[in-house]
Amino acid sequence: MKNYLQHNNFKNLHQHLMQWWTQGVSLSALLFASMLLPATAISATVNLATVPLATATTTSVLPNLMFTLDDSGSMDSNYLPDWANDAICKGTTGSYNSNCSNQPPYRSSDFNAIYYNPAIRYTPAMNADGSSKASQTSWTSVKNDAYNIQDTGSTNLVSAYTDVEWCTDNTYTDCLRNDNYILPGTVNSKAYTTSRPSVKSTGSGFAATGSPLPPTGSPPQPTTVARSWGPHYYTIIPGEYCDSIKLTNCQTTATATVSYPVKVRWCNSSANSTAANPVAGSCQAVRKSGFTNARYPTKFFNPAVPANPGQPFIAATPAVAPANGTLVMTAVARNKTISLRCGSTFIGQSNTFTSSNNTTASTRLNSLHTSINNSTVNGYGFSCTKSPNTTSPTSISCTISAPAGVSACSSGFNVDSDITATNNTGPAGGANAVSGQAYIAPTPAQA
């Protein structure tokens, strides 16, 4: 079973991210423990070496305790190792010579060791005395640094999580995002090679999916699939298996003796990093001088049966009603056909209606009050009061509730010209319902 880079929504994000991510804490705890252990294991005094280990003779090397802190610029980076952001990812010409920042490999812990890993339970950061900091419980304000040292800000994971989108041109009207690692590239005979800046992972749209390379004996088959966007990560599914952890002798199928799954290898040339069968000994596990070309399944794997990407679970959410609107009316003309609307929807009455023919202004207002007060039409509810008294009013003040969903008249109600309105504030906000979708497990490509 084979595949390439597989896109995943953070289905387990609630139990991981909301408690905050700080693996560095466990390192601190281990370091603290390592400094305590010698004190209990050694009862006699010890003379420490007086010269550095690098220049000490073999006879003068005495016990040493080294406490090392790295304050280099890379400590501010959100990737590890340093090469995880090198120019080894897919470019617009099809070559793998572009910076990896925020590309699918960069967003995989199989490639970038400090990116979100769904296999790890991220516990809250710890204080110096060993006590735990409080869990973070708001999706809309997740701290960037639990210790407020490198960064004191927070990120709204609902609306501000960054993403990458590729378009056919800089009008940005025809765009896709990666499901499998296909973009930049060609999908359905269209070249998606223009990167759209400042994209957030929110809302919905279409993603490029399928195989970036052709199944055996077939043309390439990347296509599109509807997706809802959100915080996400990628998983590299092994495309090769090797006979040892050196990862030098490998093949595309696993056997009893060739059983080490491979997600990334390093090759001595670009040609070997993309070859279906690289030259023997040309690729290995360790990146070093002469072996600097990354090899991962997207670059070389030709499936016999394309992968089915499946679809992530998305919880259904109900519609949310907007805030109430207000309408104050101080006069209505005699014997006129009048109406009140939110957008094009009638409110107060289900159609146009006729105002009172009485010559007294307060009587006409009383009649209007009777027509609309305590009414619920098309989901809009009226609750009105008369001022300064109920007998001879000079104004009618109405609070108007709207049905759940995005407001259709947030800038104000449509009031007939024969009604004088002195305060007209439409219902603001609201959100439409999201139907959600069931989880469908992905099916890897098959060799």
C-alpha cells in the first residue's frame, strides 16, 4: 500500500492543542532530573577537570557537567532541522527547488520535526517549580508561546490559521489548495502556478487531489474535491521499504526482510531523488555532504491504483440568529399602501397593507401599532411600545428579532416612504448553519 502526502484536518486538535503544545518542557524536566541523579549516585567529593575536554589529555579527563543553551537565530524558527525550510520543495516549473515554508512537507511532522504531530499528546507547559500551567480552552485565542518569551501574542485557530492557495492567474478567481501534494501543478488541464498571498484556512472551496504522477500505463489523474478549510497537517505515507535503518537498499513493497518503511531519504542527485528505481547506493537515511536531494513519495511514486483521499469529519453547526434590530416610527400617511421589509422579505405583515384613513396622526399610529405589534412574520418578531402614552402616541418604538442565519438587512430595514422612521437599525451578525460531513477513511494508492 503506497501513497504520498496526505492532507488531514486536526480531528484530534481539541484534546491536543487546547492543552497547549510545549515539548520543550519535557526536555527541561529531563535536564533537571539529570542534574539531580549524580548527587544521589556519588557520595564522595570529585575534582572537576580544569581544562576543556577538547584539549584535555586522555589521562586528565575528569568528570564534567556541561550545561548548554542555544541562543542562535534558529531557536526562533518553527521548523527543525534547518533544512526543513530549504529550497527542496515543489516549484512552479515542476522542479523541486523552491522554499518549503508552509508547503505540505513543511506541515508534516514526518519532515518538519516540530510541526504538529497527532501521535503526541501535548500537555500544558510547566512552571519552574514543576507545577503545570493551565490548559488553554479557547480555539480563538491560542498562545503562540506558553512562556511569553519569544512571542506574547495568540492565534485564532478558527479564522487566522495560514494556508497556501494556488491560482491560474493573479485575478485569483480560479484557485485550489493541496489535498495530496500536487500544487503548484496542472489539474484538469489548467496550470495552477500563481500563489495567492495572505490566505487563511477558513471557509470552504476545492482542493487538488489524486495522484501527482500517473498510475501505471495511464495519464496523470489529479482532480478536485470539495473541502472545508481549517487547521491541518499532512502525513507522508511510505512509498518504499528498506532492509536496514541505513535506508540504502530499498524497494516499493514490504517483505519479511525488507520491512523498514521510508518516508524521506537523501540522494546524491536530483535524478535519483525522483527515479522510480534509483541507482544502488545513491540514497540513504542521513543527509550529509553529497546526499542533499530529498526523496519522498510525491516525487517518484507511480501508483497502479490511485489513492482515494476520503474526507475529514466536519461537525454540523446550527444557524445563529443576529442581534435584534430597532425601528422608531413617528408618523404614517393617511390611506396609503405601505409595507415593512428586511431586504425583500415582508415583516410585520405578510404583504402590503393599508394605513388608517383617520385625520388624526396619533390615531393612524395607533392603527399601525395594532397591525404589527406582537406579530411574527417570516421569522421576524415585533415587540412595540407607544410613547409618550398609549392613547395619543407620537411615536412607536419596535424591537425586531430576526430568524437564525446571516442578517439580510444589517444596514437597516426597508421602510415605506409613507412611514416616517427616525431610528432604523437592522439586525446585525448571525451565522448560517453548516451541514457538516461524515468521515470517510482515505484509501492509499496501491502499487
